[in-house]
Amino acid sequence: MQSDSLSPSGLLATEQVRIELPERSYDILIGTGLLARAETYAGLPAASTALIVSNTAVAPLYAAQLQAALQTRYARVLQVILPDGEAHKDWPTLQLIFDALLENSCDRKTVLFALGGGVVGDMTGFAAASYMRGVPFVQIPTTLLAQVDSSVGGKTAINHPLGKNMIGAFYQPQRVICDLDLLKTLPARELSAGLAEIIKYGPIADLDFLDWIEAHVDELRAGDTAALAHAVKRSCEIKAWVVGQDEREAGLRAVLNFGHTFGHAIESGMGYGAWLHGEGVASGMVMAADLSQRLGLIDAAFAERLRRLIARAGLPTAGPVLDATDNAGRYLALMRVDKKAEAGEIKFVVIDRPGSARVQGVPDVLVRQVIDACCQTV
């Protein structure tokens, strides 16, 4: 079945990508018109209550459609609306979900539905992992970045002022529903941010996909549904393959953090929300490619190829200055709080050859050279 094949109703034919795990496998559904169709939710755990978790930006657009679809399966469909933005991915906002669950006497069979981007998905998943020691939840990502990355694989977390996603749990959803129609209301900046996580998969796992992205990046930026369908599906296939081998990031899965060590430092150093996650990852990938080149793993031509593609996607290719006195020192201090750091040694995802990646420690002096070369001048 081709990603751009249409059903008789005019909707894009629904694709499925399977996440195969030892204890709980599940499907990612990719298509159009999925949100409002009752059959989208067939086979989910039976319960008397469903709780939709959304935010102030997404709920006015889509919560009523989801509620109507869920009312065919659940006697009670409740909502909790969170403030929007990365700055609210914290304990006080997480408590709003627990407040709604407890105030409505929700039991351990209650199903949570995360309707939003990565922040909503991460917090809903963490709440589901924690409430009564675990209740089922479903991911309905409404941003491109969430559809191709954060909704898939069971990473759930909130931020701490000293580090991004440092408090959380691995907890898999029952299903991921990627309705491409929900991307039509995305601002251009958010769409570009999602392209960063799509681009990421090329240099670390699939050079043919990198070629395809280069050929279709303009269509992706324009929101072309057929192009987005292929990009979302291939991204999910790659992530599903990696997660299926390493669910809890004991080894291989860490390569999916290409660009993230630098990117997370940017997000926390600038203040959560100043740069979008995908923007931090984009400039982080430029730095990681520069680092890979300095290590002698890739040539300058491949690093420049990646930088040009990131620029074409409408994303930043230079990191911000976090400290005018010692910018590299500030980056290094923030990166030592990264989850991949071990005994104070920062671990970086580097391209060991085009289409493959690994995680390794790097001397600070080399990292300083990368930051000095790749950050904006004061």
C-alpha cells in the first residue's frame, strides 16, 4: 500500500507501524480523518471513564471531536486542559492531571488520552505511569515532532530547572494515533521543528531516507499530506525498529538522541520555550556533525550536506550564546546533567559513518572547539 493511496471516501488510507516489545506491543496508526472515527479506538482497554488531557492551544480545535468519538465507548469522557508550552512541563502542571483523576474518583482502568504535542504526551504518559501505579493511555500527537518522535517508544517525563526530561518513566501507550489532518493547523515554525526529528533519522540510520528528505523538503514545509505521510511512516518505522531492540535505552536506542545533547543544553540554557525542541535539536545536529568530522568519522562534505538540509527546513544552524564570558563552559556544565552522562563524562551521539551512529565520550577541549565554531557570535 502506498502512503498516498486514497480510500473511496477520499481519505488517505490508514497505515500501521507495529512496535514489537516483549511485554506490550502496540500499533501506530497513520492516516487522515482518524480523530473523529469511532473505529480508531476499537480494541482499546474497556473502562467506564476516559480522561482527555490537552492544552489551551489544542483543546479548542480538537477536543470536542475526540470527546464525541470516545463517547461511543466510554460512559464518562472527562477533560483536563493544561497551560501550553515547554515552560509548563513541570510538577505543578502534572498535578493538574492527578487532581482531575482524584476529584472524579477515577479507578485504575481509566484510560488517559494525550491530545497535544510532545509536552502533553510526555506529561500524560508520566501521569498514567504513576497514577495507581499504572493506568492505560493513548497518544494522539498533534504536532509533527510528536508524531515522528516523542509519542513513540514510551519515554515520559517532566523537566527540572537543571535538566530537560530528568524526571520520568518508561511507560508504553496502548496505541499511537497520527492523524495527519491535525498538522494543518500547525504554525510554520512548529512544522519546521518537527522536520528536525525527521532529518535526524537519515544520517544515523537510513541514507536513502536522507536522499528522499532532500528531494521533498519543500513539500514537507508546505504541509503536503502525501509527503508528510511517507515521512511520518518511515520515521516511525526506524524508531520502532530501534525501540524494539532497546526499549529502555540500555545501548542502541541512545543513537536516537543525535543532536540532543547539545540541543537540550540550548533549551535549558535559554529557558524552556525560548527555543522549540526541534530548533535546539537542529543546531545540535550541526554541532554533532562538526564533532564527528573533527573525530575523523565523516568528511566536511557530509557535515555541510546536513547543515544545508537543516537550513532548507527553516531551522537554525548555529547555536545561541548562553554565556558571553565562557559560552563553551556554560554548554559543558549543562551537558553534564544530560541523562547519557556517566560519572561526569558527557556522552555524545556521533556519526561513525553516514547512515550509522554510536555514543562515545569526547575530550572537553574538542567539545569547546565545536561550540566555539558552531555558535553565533556575541
